Amino acid sequence: MLGNKYFLFTLTWLASFAVSVFLRFWGFQHPDSFLIRPFIVLCMLFGPSLVLSFYLAFIARQTQS
């Protein structure tokens, strides 16, 4: 199921949209200055790359055989 490119493309866009809506809602609820936490920044910066690397290394390899 995750081998379908269109499904994966749609899933990625939906996840990005959900994060965007959540952050927008959070901004409306908390209009004060945003406290930058290094852990959150690092997760947002390196998280997608790590998830994609895991997918390519383990899941995509299994679907090819």
C-alpha cells in the first residue's frame, strides 16, 4: 500500500497540511511571542529526512522483492 507513489504523495501532503493547520490554530490561541525550543526545531529540520531514510532503507526495499 505504501509502495503506491500517488498514495505516498497524498499522504505527505496531508501530513504537511495537518501540521500547517495545527501551527496556525496554535498561533491564534497563543498570540504571544513564540519560545523557540531547540528540540522542536531539530525535529522539524531533521525529522522528515530521517523518516524518508527509514522508509527507503526498510519499507521500500521490502516492496521491491
